[in-house]
Amino acid sequence: MNIKQYVLQEISSEQELEKFFRLRYDCFCKSDAELFVTKNEIRIDLNYYDRNSKHYGLYLAKNDSKEPVGYFRIVLENSTKANVWVQNISNRLGIINLTQHKPVSRLPCLGIYPDTKLEHRFYTKKKATEKAGEAGRLLIVKSERSVKLSLQLIKCAFALAALNVHHAFVGCFKEHAKAYTRLGFKQYPGTSAFFPDKSSTLKEGIVLYCKAEYISAELKLKIKLIQNQFIENNCLSFHV
């Protein structure tokens, strides 16, 4: 069996971020999730939520080089260091329409859900000192895609999200929900499956949610180990 080494780290420059936005566009346009991408001639995927996100790149380590093969973002409620990078990229490429319009909803999955009162109900219950966030735009290039790597990347995304938020959301197709339920995610109370694309009824979407009490003691320990490694090394390195 061919064991490969992967490195996951937070994207640390405007140039690196643009590279992953282009990878994101290419991968999503070749997947069932293409409906979430605004098609453009420049072939780059970015939106307002990227300004409020922490961005992470997954690399395949080969000798002394690293090849970009995966990505995810964690959308937060306030802007991050990526804010300036995203604005610079969109200004330079002439696609500021994708990043200037501020959505009504603070998180993507709350905005796409058909019941517009969902977000209001959540924030009326949430304590002011608690933070919410959404992990999303997760991708792995076709040549590296596998169930094992996908589950590892999802686990890493959740572990890193837990460093930043108390309330974790994920919006996904219903058929992909099982991978997240293994980590303690549940369908958000009071919601039901829905069709994200009103012009199609082929793919049902679902809003998943997790908080500390949903997570088993065993899983909490695994997440803590991932967090500790990331904090200590400023990256995660693992083999699949």
C-alpha cells in the first residue's frame, strides 16, 4: 500500500489564497456543489464570506515540495486577516461584485435555509460571549480523493473550528451528513431537509450543528490531540 504524507496549514499569504480560490473554482465546478459557485471567465471562486474566514490548505508532501490538493474555510462572525487579501484579489481581478455585497446572514448555511427566521431564533438563544462559525467549502482534488482522507480532513476542520467557536455549523447535502454525525453533529433543531437549488429537486440540503455536549469523551480527546499538534507546529501532518 502506498502511504502518502499530507500537511494541513492555515493559508498565510494573498498569493497562496488566490491559488486555492482557483483550485476551489475548478473542483466545485466539476462537482454536485457547482450551484454554489458564481461562474466567471476568470475561473476563481470567492465571495463575501471569505473576508470573515480562516482559510486552510491541504498539501501532498513530495520530497522537498508540497502540492495543493485540498482546502476548507471556517467562516466566523467578524473579519479575519484574510479580509484585506480577499478585497485586493477581487479589486485586481475586477470582480468586486462577488465580495462587496454583505449578506444578511452571518453564516452561509443560515442564509441559504428557506426559513429566514432560523438565524434570529439561534441568536436570541446564544449567549453574547459565545462565538458561532461554519466549516465549509471543503474539497479534495479528484486524484487524491478517498473516504479515509475525506474523514481525516473533516475531523481536522472540526478540531480547528472548535478552537475558534462554541457553536459549529455545517451546511451539506443530506447524503454527506453521515460523515459529520460521526463527529457529534446533529441536524439543527427545528430544521428539515431542503432543496438549496430551487430550479432542481435532485439534491437535498441539510443544516448540521454541534456544541460541546454533543461530543463524546473519546472524540474530545482525539480533537484535543489534533488541536495541540496544530498549536505546537502551526500545521498538521498525517499519513493516509
